[in-house]
Amino acid sequence: MGNEKAFNYLYDNYSKALFAVVFRLLQNQILAEDVLQESFVKIWKNIAQYDKQKGTLFTWMLNVCRNQAIDATRSKGFKNAQQNQTIENNVNVWSKSVDSFKPENIGLLKLQDKLKPEYREVIDLVYYKGFSQSDAAEWLKIPIGTVKTRCRAALMELRKYFD
């Protein structure tokens, strides 16, 4: 465990970008805030598991948040809440948070455009739309091994731009 100053640094520098990803998956501001908070607790407790040889700190944190958000979408409470939400509530929350973070502002979409179309398609489903790899395989009508290979190849390709 580290100190409070280090935690504040992580939160101040990464929370907006991570919130945008979580919100994109959940489409619910209150739930996204809760998941982000839970994610930061998990990040802080498991920071020793981060291995810089496997990727950047942001990528590791992004995966923690993404996994927490996907777990939240699979809960009964989330599924019930989705059925009971009004369209007005959904549209208002979405429009408020869209202004807070846009992937194109950090060049992420431009980098994604450099990927092969089949890599881009898998990354979009798995990382932006919250599909599991098996769901993406079913959606694309390709073997799960192909989805895994494309994800790995796409991430390795993207990593080149950050090294």
C-alpha cells in the first residue's frame, strides 16, 4: 500500500478518462461513479500486481475499471434498473457526461483508425461496448480464438504508439 499523495495523483490524473469508459459501458452516471470508486479501491489494494512489462499503468487501470463495469452490468440490480429507467433520465445523464471526456481529444480514435478493420471491430466491441470475448465471437460469427488473437494483436499494435 502507498501513501495518500500517490493515490491522489492517480485519481487526479486518471479518473476522468476512466469514468468516461465506465460510463460508456453502464450508461448510468450514479452507477458509473460507484463503479469508479470501487475500481480505485481495487486498484489501490492491488497496485503491487501491476507489471510494467505487460503494459502501461493506464492500460492496467483501464482493465480494472472495465472489468468492474462489466461485472456491474451482469448483476441483477443493474438489469432491473435498466428495465425501469425512463428515456428522459437516460438522455439527460448521457448528454451531461459526454462532454466530460472524448477519446478523440487524446488521439485514441486516430490511433484506432490505424488498425486493420478486423482489429478495430473487435476492439470496439470488447473495449468500448463491453462485450466479453465470447459474446464478440458470437456477434461476429468467428471462433473465440480468433477474437482473442485479434485483441492481442490490436493491443500490441497500439502499444507501439505509446512506447
